[in-house]
Amino acid sequence: MSDAPEQLYAPREPIFPKRVKGTFRSLKWWIMGLTLGVYYLAPWIRWDRGPNLPDQAILVDMANRRFFFFWIEIWPHEFYFIAGLLIMAGLGLFLFTSAAGRVWCGYTCPQTVWTDLMILVERWIEGDRNARIRLHRQKWDAEKIRKRIVKFIAWILIAVATGGAWVFYFADAPTLLMDLVTGQAHPLAYSTILVLTLTTFFFGGIAREQICIYACPWPRIQAAMMDEDTITIAYREWRGEPRGRGKKRDDLGDCIDCNACVAVCPMGIDIRDGQQMECITCGLCIDACDEMMVKVGKERGLIDYLALKDEAYERAGNQKIPVMKHLLRPRTILYTSLWTLVGVALTVAIFARPKVDVTIRPVRNPTYVTLSDGSIRNTYDVGVRNRHGEEWPYYFTLTDGSNLTVELEGSDKLVLVAPPDTEAKQRLYVVAPPGSETAKLDRSDLRIWVVDGVTGDRAHLDTVFNGKGR
Amino acid sequence: MSKKPVEKKEPETTGHEWDGIQEFNNPLPRWWVWVFYLTIVWGIWYTIAYPAWPMIKGATAGYLGFSTRAEVADEIDRFKGMNSELEAQLASADLTALEQGSDLHNYAIQSGRATFATWCSQCHGSGAAGNVGYPNLLDNDWLWGGALEDIQTTVAHGIRSEDDDDTRYSEMPAFGDDYLSDEEIAQVVAYAMSLSPETKDAADMSLVADGAVVFADNCSSCHMEDGTGDRSQGAPNLTDAIWLFGDDKDTITSIVSEGPYGVMPAWSGKLTDSQINAVSAYVHQLGGGE
């Protein structure tokens, strides 16, 4: 080999994002406030469900296998609601990516939100970009050690709060907080907090953009959803070049080469090199550039949200294509329709849940039993799902005028009393009299009625009765 | 004035070129390599700490002494420990006083289900529906009694068991050997069939009257004059719809001629008291208990 071996591994180049003001920065502050606020406070919202049910609005009760969300309670067999929500989240992500590129990455991804928060704290403690660069190059003197220690302590506090908030979704928040403080909480709570503290501190504080570039699979997948109408961030090269500093600008484009866009970038790239894998389209370079353009008395939007199609169009001297023209295209319409379809289906499904939720399973080992008087008995496992916070009675009957008789194990009155928030199961016997048509037939249809003992609502269970077949 | 040309930053190449195709050099971050080395160190530690290297007589044990088998054994012991109190209560419990829905009752039923599946299902079937010659435990017909203590006695001491002096014992003679002629057997079979709602339509009515006389002389001491049987001797009720060996004429004829001799093992030496109680309670609640 003639060339000396290249460096196969490069050290990370530290990034010191500069503070910036502007439309997109404000939007990002608002979104950060909202998402963090929801995350930290949601478990503390109370919701009265009665005596035997938890009064936490959002609760994932693993031990009892229940999921509570305000007025909705989901049991494990209804997990398809969660699956549906995940499908909606996926389709929503596809929609936003095909319409506006990596907006998820730039504004709402937890990695971005927490990194933003960590950088904010860093800026309070160590100063803005230039001060931080100076501190980075400084020898390890008392000032540097002090600032680093203060920063790490602040980060750890944020990280502990993050891990701490997570566990409150899985148990009654006030009780768990007391238990955590007094050291009586389950070891799993402590270990979860520890792991999330470490990941928050490390991912948000130390690793930052490295997670997006090297660890996250989503940026690689996203490329498949983008096309030439997708709005991403771009530099109007045809307007800015040739770039250069100075007052005499006859031969120069609008770019004054101030590097403001580079200084604010949390990913450490130069957007003027074109759209790059690292770019999370957070829009901070737009804010930085617009600020400068206003200062030097030029039109805003040298760096802007643009689609690939716009380039050729604007180079030819046309006005910008309206955003709606980019947004409305078969791909986005398809994603929106699918998203709505799943959403409507889930909404209908949740409101169409039966008031009296009962199940029946014929026992098939054996299919029937001959009793001493020659009558034929079938056995069924019945279940009633009582979602109420108190005991609830359910009555079992057959269709009026049936010559069959029904018995419920453990009750003379054919009533099954289900404990609060529990599925009660019991054995039900149906007996056909000797020599009757039902006893002789191989199988016949059977309908069992279940009546809610409080509201009077009725539901029926359709099953079969197995006879002797001769 | 400083006008500088735009330098397009092209990534460096590795220097290779094949047919005009070059390879970009995008170096990985250095911390990746450290993570890689860390995984190697972890891997070495893991093979020392846990069972890993295959040797001639099995894998190395690992200094942590971890074993899935031992974990299972620990778990089983833990559950046995948790159940020991209920187990002790059940061994001496009065089964008739078990409260429906109580912990002890639930434990008895679940434990009984496991015991039944292990020791009883071979003959009585996994659903307890029995088989030819092995009674159906779901119906309301019992040879030796269907009350809890009757079932408990049957389970503990068996039926015609050679291992247990207190076993339930009775023997129906083989009437075909010397006692009855073929003609008399045909008559008494016809009579017996006429008693049961299940078989009376198939009974040969011309033989029933003579059969009644044969029955009164030979069978009524155990099966009673009206044919309803006697539980203290395990003599089946012939007037019900249930036939243990089959309800056709040939089967009933062979039973009368050769005599049945069903055996159930005595479980008192093999199962613990609590297991016997559990399986008795389980069988009793299957749908036929009295």
C-alpha cells in the first residue's frame, strides 16, 4: 500500500451549540415544556373510580394486569387497543416523515428533548458557546472542576427525576413516593430508577448526537419515506453563493459566511454542505440565519424549510412552491387515511364494548354425561368480567319455554357474584330430560342469557348442546 | 474583501479503487471500539462466571455456581414452603366442613386436580369420564357411595386391592360356571335389561317373567329385590340408565356368566393424607358428589 493506513476510528468532536432566538427555537421551547410537563406530571393526576379501584388517572397496573387511562380501563384480552395505538403512532410517524422529514427527531424525540434540557442547564452553568469552548480547552483548574461538578450534579438530578417519574406510571404515585423516600419500595423500583438515571445522564448529557448518528435505527428507515416533495431544511445555495464576508458584495451572494448556522447546530454540521444524514431538521440554523439576514438588511429564508423539488424550480427563477402543494400528495393522503381508519376503528371498538361482558366455553372432555335417570348433562365454563369497583351479581337463565334445566355450581339462585374488577368463573350445567329431542340429537344450538343483576342489561351466549347422537 | 471558493467537503476515500469504484472512509467513533473491547472482556468474564466451556463430562460449572436445575429445585422448595401450612391443614381437615371459596378449599381442588391427573386419569380418563369397566366420576351414580367420606375411603383403601386389609370387597359370582344354565342366564339378562330405562326397549319381553324368578332366587341378595343395588356391597343399581361395562345384551350376558372383578389400588401407602383428601374433594365437586 502506498498510502499510510487511514484512521479507522476517529475521536468525537465536541459540539458547543450556541444560544439562538427565533420562531423555531420558541416552538422547541414550547414543545419541550409540554412534553416534559406531561411526562413528569401525568402520573399525579387523580381520577376517582370508586372504592376498590385505583384513583390514578394513568396507571399501568402490572400486578393486576390492568391499564387505566382516565375513564378507560383495558384488560389484557383487549391489548389490541394498545396494538392499535402503536399502529397509529407508526403511521403518524410515517405521515410526518413523508410530509416534513425528521420533525419527530427535531422536536419531540425524547433524545432531542432531554439533550436540549441538558444543554440548557450546561449553558446556565458554563456559559454560552465561546465560554464553553474556552472551558473545554482550559487546564483542570479549580474553576473548571467546580463548573463540571455543578453541571454533573444538575444533570444527575434531572436524570433521577426522569427515572423517578417513570416508575410512578406503574404504581400509586403518592404511596410509591413515600415508599421510595422511606426506603420501603420494591427493589425493582429502585433498580428501574437507577437504570433510567444512568441512561438519561449518559444519553442526554454525554452521548447526545452520537445516539442519533450511531445508535438510532430510525434515521436510516426514514429515508425510505422521503421523496422530492418532503419538506426538509436546505440552504438556498443559488441565492447565497458565492459566499464571503465584507461590505462590497457585487460579486457575492447573500451568504455573509458568518458561521452562525454552524455555531447553533446541535449535530455539529454545516447545513450549507447540503442535506446530511446527521441533520435532525430542528430548524435552529434557520433561526440563526434569519437573525443575521435581518441584521444585514436582507431577505429572510437563506436557510429554510424546502423540498428537493423547490431547488430546480427556484433556480429557474420561479416563486417558491406553496407548502400545501408539497403536503397534498398521494403518499401523505394515504398515510392520513390509514391513520384515521385505525383511529375510527379503535374509537368505535372502545364504545362498542359490551355492557355485560360474558364468555362461555363448553367442556368437551367428555362432551356429555349420562345421569342415572337417563337425562343428558352438558357442562360449560362461564365467565363474567366485572369492571365495576364493587361486587356485581349476574343471573343465568335459558330462553323461556325451554325444556332444559340449568344449574350453576355453588348457587341455588343461578347467580354468580363477581368480585370487584375481576373476571369470575364458574361451572354451569345444562340438563336435557331423558328421551327428549335435545338429549337424542348429536348436537343442537343453545342460547344462555346473562342478566346484569343491578342494571337489568342482558347479554346472550350462543353455544351448542351435545346429545347422545342416537 | 475576502472571497473564497466554496470548498465542497467530499469524504476521504480509503484509497482503493476497483473499476472506478472507490470506498469512502467514514471512520467510526473511537468509543465504539472501546465498547467492542468491553464486550470481549465481558465475554471472558462470563465464560468464567457461568457454565460455558464443553468438556468431556459436561460443561465447566462457572465460579458463580449457577444452574437452571438448581433454580427450579429452589423454586419448587419455595412453593412447597409457602404451601406447607395449607398442606398440614388439609391432611387433618374435615372435608365436609371445607368452606367453598376458602383458601383451603381452593388449594384442595387445585392440588386434587394435579393428583388426579397424575395417578387417576390413566383409568378414569383426564376428564374423569371413566371408561368401560372404570366408573364415570362425573355422573350421580356411585357404586360405593358418593359422599365425601365414601370417596375418601375408596381412594385410601381401594376396591378389591390385595395390598390393603380394609379395602372395599365384594365379588359377583361367575354364574355361567355351575350356578345357572344358559337358558336361565338369557332369562335373567332379559329381566335386568327390562329394569333400566336405557335398555328396556331392547329386552326380550318373552323371557322377562321367568327372568324375574331367576333374579329373585340368585341376584336379589346383593342387587335387592327391586334391583336398586346395595352400596355397602358395591352392588350396582340396575334400574338406572348407567351400565359400567356396556348396555347391550352380549355384554350383560358375559358379565352374568363370568362375573366382573374390577380392581382399584389402595392409595393410602402411596399418596399422602393431604393428597388423598385433595383428590377426594376434587372428585366430589366434579358434578356428581352427594
